[in-house]
Amino acid sequence: MKTISSIVFLLCSLLIFIAYFGLLYEKIVRPQFKKMGTADFFFWGYFVAILLALDVLIVRQFIKRLRNK
């Protein structure tokens, strides 16, 4: 169950990363189509950084489990 929940978390994080970088692309390339202000953009950047750190920890845990088997 722990493995399944970790995989689901990784997949949800991947979707959030894709959405964030899509918004980053639109903000840089097409600034006339801004979807969010600068404060919201940095808030989501901070949120994505935290998710990335958690993903790294989960992947490290998977690698350790695979090496121990």
C-alpha cells in the first residue's frame, strides 16, 4: 500500500510540474496571455520546489529498497 501511494504521489507531482512549466512558458513567451500574477507564480514555484524535494526522497527510498532485495 505504501508503494502504491508513493507512485500515485509521484504521478500527481508530475502533472503539477507539467502544468507549472506550461504556465512558465506562457508567461515568458506570450506575456499578453498571463494567467496569474507574479506573486501567485512565485507561490506555485515554491510549491513545486517542495514537491520536487519530496519526489527526490521517494525515489531515493525506492532505490534503497531495490538494492536491498
